[in-house]
Amino acid sequence: MAESEHSPTGNVGKTTVLFPYGCNDNSCGYCNVPIGNKSYMMMAGVDRPADGFLGITPNDYKSLLDRGWRRSGNIIYKPDMRGSCCQEYTIRLKSSTFKANSKQRKAVNAWSNYILGIDYKREQARKYPITRQEKREKRLASFDIVGKVHEPELDFLKAKNPLEPAHKFRVVLENGIFTEEKYALFEHYQKQVHNDVATESGFKRFLCANPFKPPYSVDSKGRKIGAYHQCYYLNDRLIAMAVLDLLPDCVSGVYFMYHTDFSQWSFGKLSAIREIALAEELGYEYYYMGYYIHSCPKMRYKCEYQPAQVLDPECYDWHTFDNAFRSILDSRPYYSPSLERILTAEGSSTSMALLDTYYVKKQQDSKFAAYETVFTTDMSGVVKLEDIEPVISDTRILVGSRLAVAEMLLHWEDMDINVPVNVKHKIAEVIATIGIELASRVIVCLALGK
Ligand SMILES: [Zn+2]
């Protein structure tokens, strides 16, 4: 590397720094195939004694969500939808257009009735009677989710009712920090719902750590940005908690847990509706509710939140996520409208045969070989090597604490981009998975990884 390019990472400033890890396979949590879940992973939050915290900006992370990425603590990952046993489709909905169905409305009303209690409701009705006309209008009006989720909350109750509600219910949105109380709830949830043993370090790593820098901020419209815990308290006891990313223009649900004492209240529904209401109330345009897994019956409930959109896993445009889309998934687990359009237009027997192979799951028991990469495995939705070659030399990299551009690396010109062990190939993988546009804004650090 040229001497003149030495500069401390202080200059990294607000720029995203990514630490590529590479292709990885894991046991699938949806269908339990031992190594069926394949993805490309990077660290996006690293605390280094000399440089402080190197992380990702919420804005860049939002761009990654829109290319099929998600995060687990500080690790970000992009599933290989062609290569995995279960396909993880990115879905979202516009909070202002959401229409609660009857089951969802019923869950919200039932919880509200439980919290307020019959005496309180009766007194409320006596103090604030509504006319027959108002009743009719209320019935015909659309279900106001923001008003409804706040209805039983202590801070939103009408002060003039002399009665106390049956229970005191509060929901608090706070920074995603660790507390013993949160961990106790997580431990309970893991054991009772997932039959799994929790560890404190796992909880901190998975649900408290986040890769965002700065950790908490507000955007130009004054909206909160960062990783938050939304805590549900019943009579001052923590009974449920959502882990949420508040990002430019969206609320992204990361995780949700509840105490099984309250299983009967459909907390899955209550939390999703509350998160949509949060987006709507604070002005985030979209709610991202995590991956939709068509092959996993337990995850199909997510399609009940409508109208929703689904991300094309190849060209990353959004499509209506309706029954028609889902019925295609019954016969083609991997479906990309854009890929189908391109290959059908080409019409040759080779391209049609290729289309067929995309619909067939790849061999599920073949582990990623030692140097398999997003290119050698033909991962879904990655930029082609030939499109990366013209721009790769300009990629900004971090070597130790020094910033440089890739072409300053020793022997860069002679390095074959097609050879998986080469640094050039590893940098190409980053560009392939995050896209050329974002790659021009980030810094890549190869200090971690396989
Ligand atoms: Zn699976």
C-alpha cells in the first residue's frame, strides 16, 4: 500500500464499515434441515480499542433491507434463496393502508376489554354516552389502529372516569439496553415457547447489541432512529417485549417475546398491530415484519397483514403480495417475477431449462465447501462479476487502522478475480451482495472473516 494513503480511522467518520465473513450454512429453524439455511454474512458493528465503534448507518442498513438483508445483533446476513431449503421473502406494508381483519380487530378489542374491565367500560359508557347515530358511524368507520392500541394504556385513559381500570397497562419505547428483567423474560420465552436454553451472553449478542452508528439519533423529520426495545408492562411487570429497528421511513420488527401467562391474548397479533400503529403514528412509511416463509406453516400468519408487498429476490422491485403470488409459491418455492420475465423472453430451451432449475431446491444436504462463494454457488440476487470488475478497484478498504482504496493493495493488478481465496474475489462478494451503488459509499475491512 502506498505510504501517502496512511490515515487514521478517525477519518472513517459517519461512513459504514463492513467486515465480510463469507458464505455460511446453518441448521434451518423453519424445517430443521441440519445445514439447509445458506446465507452470506458480514459483521456490521465492531468495537476496536484503537478506533472506537465501527458500524453501519441506519440509512445504509435500510438500503440492505431493500436487497433482502436482515440482522441478528451486530451480524447482517443475506439468505441465498436459491440454495436454502426454506425461502426467506422480504415483505413490508405501508402503515397508512393497513386494514385490520376481523381476527386482528378481535384480538385488540379483547385485550382492551381485559385491561379496562367491565366496570370501567360501563362507567365510561355512562360518562360519555354515544348516540345511536355515532354508534352506527363508528361501526362503519375503518378500524383506527392507533386509537385502538392506545385505548387500554394508562397514559391515554380519560381522566374523568373516577374508576380505576382492572389492570394498569403501559407500553414504553426505550433504548435497546440490557436489564435483568428483560433477560428473565427472554429466558422464560426461550424455555416455554422454543424449548431452548437461553444464555445471558446470547441475549446481549442477539437482542441488545446493534450495529448502528450513531447508536441513537433523530432524522430530519424528528423521528427516532436506532435500535429500540418496546416494553409492555402490566401492573409494572414486564410481560412482553419487541426488539425494533427504527430506520429512515420504516419500522423493522427484529424479534418479539412474551410471557406465556398471557398466551391466550394472541400477543403475536397484538404486537404486529402495535408496531404498524407505531409506524403510522410517528410517520414511518413502512412496516417490515421480517421474512415470510411460505414453506413453514407457522410463519404463514404474516400474509394476514394486508395489503402487503414482497421483494423480487433478483432485481429488488416490489410486487403486490396477494393470494396470486402466494399460490405460485405452492409450486415454485423460488419465484422471481423479473427472472421469469427475462428468461421467458429469451425463450431458448437453455434459458427455460435454467428457469426450471431455479424452481427446484438445490441439494439440501450439501454443505458449503471450504471456499464456496456467492459466485461459485450461484447465489440469488447478486451482481455479476463482469459488472463488478470495472468498479472494484475503487472500493475503499480499511487495512488495520488505515484507509486505502483496493487498487493500492500489493499485486492487485495481477490478482485473478475468479479465484475464491483472493482478496479481490472477497471484495467482489461484498459488492455483489450489497450492490454497486451502496458499495461506492461503504468501507470494507477484511480483518475479520474466514
Ligand atoms: Zn428449511
